[in-house]
Amino acid sequence: MALAVADLSCGGTADFQVMLHLRMPRMATAMLAGAALSLAGAQMQSVLRNPLADPHIMGVSSGAALGAAIATMLGGRAGFSGNTLPGISTAGAAFLGALAAAIVILAASKKFKNATTLLIFGVMLGFIVNAIVSILQFSSDAESLKLFYSWTAGSFSNSTWPQILIMAAALAIGFIISYNSRKGLDIILFGDEFAQMAGAGVTGIRLRALLSSCVLTGAVTAFCGPLGFVGIVAPHIARAICRTSAHSTILPASLLTGCIISLAADLLSQLASAPLPTASTMAVVGIPVILYILIKKPAL
Amino acid sequence: MKDTLINVRDLALGHGGKPLCSGVSFEICKGDCIMLCGANGSGKTTLLKAILTMAGEETVMIPTRIPKVAGFTLREFVRISCFTRSDLGGRLSDADEMSLDAALRRLSIDHLEDRDISTLSDGEFQKAGIASAVVRKASVILLDEPTAFLDAENRISVLRTLRELCGTTAIVFSTHDLHDGLSVATKVFAIGSDGIFRCAEEDMDKCVETIFHKV
């Protein structure tokens, strides 16, 4: 990166092209994706009162994967521009899949008032959707399987500037919705009953948080594939650094920590001679942190 | 002579379609410190929630077993509890901040205001909940098992606090600690094992007995 900047200042046009079309989009994507997923994770952890909740666990990312699988395998390769870049139709299908899973979660949140039951429902939803994806994979040809695999591996390298703009817009919308709901997110941590008795509209708070999470997750998953762990870990790091759980602080702080973690994970995955799948790097970095959280707070 | 705040006549209670208790009639007056007792599942919480639903905004209920979420100071917790009085960012007006100060002093928890609530004892946390009801200018405070899971020292301390608050407000608390409860109560509501609601100002012990035996 430093080398690229140095070359750029010397006026190398080829390097400028590399900067503009490869390095900068990739960095921007990594930062936006990390920020968006962490913001979604922070809200989901609060409304579900579960320290391990994030879009990945709640099945929203799985819904996106199903959308992508349907587009890739049933729709053939029509949706792909070029050989390896996932095209707009795959991305759009992933976005719709994420939305569909989120709508199921929204409906379930009305039925299951208990936060833990809803979380289990989310995990089960993920299992079912993943099983359908596996069935689709089983009955697909080798070529589309390969293409689909490269998408599910999670990557920041395929984004174009228009896609980045869409992600930035989603991040802005998601942040505005959540930040306006910050005092509701605070009080819901103390239980639905307590919040209701204090005069807070619990259903509204939960719906707003899930809607915001959907916008954030849908956009990211559509263009980068399903990415886990950053959404769980970043809010915890934000809480530890800021020494508070107040959402007026934690929402922007999660956004920033997510941004940094994601960028760091992406840089790490580029250190290897052949670039590693970003989702795997995030898992390797993220899971030890999650295990640490589990060991440190056994009561949760 | 007495200021009646809530007057209930012939209320029938049920939970999940199952009738629990009927013919419930009582008055809640200013200065009352009412102990509500009854076996588990007899309808204590249901009755408190019914009172909350029927009464106006000046009645505040503190549910039982509020989680002590780490990452909030006691002052922040009380502020969050005043949900309907704060602005979009959760900030209170200067006047409310001053009544918050006063409430913390009144409950003798002002020295704990910057402590993280996860480090408070259950009794201190319970008082924080009561403080929020005071800031919200409650004329009736309903507490669901405020002494559950408290050790003897905290139990006495919370009950004494309730008694002290009764001058300006009315308090209804449900409890299983009948002996300690009776020592501060001015009135008893008992849901008997026969499913009959009884209310007593004198002979409170006898009224309490009805939750154990068929009379």
C-alpha cells in the first residue's frame, strides 16, 4: 500500500489504475462491510439480549447465500459478466434472500416474545436455508459450483465503485435508523417487561433494529458474500474500549471498530502469497475473541 | 380523611384464560404501604399489572428480576428508566436531573451514582429502580417481589426504604417474606389458597394466614 502511494506520487499511470480500480475499492469495501456488519451486530445483540447474536447467526446471511445459490445454479451462468465476477443478478438475488430471511425473523419476533427462543429460531432458520443450499449444490454442475464457492468464501476484491456507493448508502440509512433509536436500544437491555412498564414501545424498537440490520446486512452480503464474526466481535471490543453499553456511544464505536477489524483482516489475508478468503481470515481472528468472551462471561 | 388514589371494585383476575381470583375490591390511599401476598401462581403479578393498566401515568411498576446489565452507571440506569421524560438522545431536563439528585439522596444511594450497576448489590440496584419511580413522580409505586433473592440485611434495608417513601406516595409490594413484610406494612392484600382476595388494615397476621389454609 505504502509502495503504491510512493509510485503514485512519481506519476506512474499504471499504478494509478491499480490504486483506483483494485486497491481503493477493496479497502473501501472492507471498511464499509466491517462497519455495516458491526452496526447490525450491535443492534441485534441488544434487541435479542444475546451477546452472540449477529446477522450471520440469525440466518440473514444464509438467506442471502440461498438467493445467490438460486441465481447461480438454477439460473445458469447468465448472471455472470466475465468469468469470475459475480454479476448484478447474483448480487440482487442475494439481497432478496437476505430480505426474505429477515422478514421471516420479523414475523417470528412477533410470535416468539422470548429473546432466546427467537435466537434459536434464527439458528434453525440458518440450518434449513443452508440445507437447501447444499441440495442445490448437489444438483448443480461443476462450473457453477466453483463460481458459487468463490462468492461464499467472502471477498472484498470484486466490488465496483457503484456497488461501494450502494453499500455506503445502506450504511448511512442503517446508522440513521439505529442512532435515532438509541435510547430504546438502551432500555430494551433491561428486559421487555421493564421497558414496557417504563413506557417504551418494545415491538417498535425491535422492528426498527431488525429493519436497520437488514438494510446493512443485505447490501454487504450481496456484494461481499456471507461474512461472520466481525458483527459479533466488534461491538464487544467497542464496549470494552469505551467502558459503557450506552448506545449513543456504542453504535458509532462499533461502526469504527468493525471498520478497523475488517480492514486488518483483509490486509492479513493479502499477506499470504495467494490471497486467502477474507471470511476465513475473519473466522481465524474472530473465533478466539468469541471464545474469550464466552469464557470470561459464563453467565451470559 | 384519606386521599384515595386508586379504587377497585369487583375485579376478576385471570392469566392465560385461566381464572385466578374474582371479586377483588380495594382502595389504595396516599400513605399506604401495602404488602401483597399469596402463593406462587396465585395472581400477585397479574394483580399488580392490572392495577398498572387501570391506573394513570402516575402509577409506576418495577418488575422483578431486572438484569444488572454491565456498562451503565447507576445514574445512567435511572435516567434510562425515565424513558417517557427524556428526549430523543435520552437526556433529561435540568429540572428532572435535579429531582434525580434528590431521589438518589433520599434513597441514600447518591454515593453510588457513578458505579457500574453490575457491581451493585441486589438491594442497591432495587433502590435504583425505586429511585426511577420517584423521579417519574409516581403517586403509586408497584413493586413485584422487591425482596426476592436479597440477603436479610438488604431485605430490611429495602423494606425500610419503602416505608419511608410512603409519606408522599402509596406503595404496593408483593413478597414471600411475610414476617419482614408485615413489619413495615400498613395494609395487607392476600390472595388466599381458596382463591379469595382479602384486604386488611387490622389483624394483618390473620389475613396473611389465609394464603396457607382454607378458611
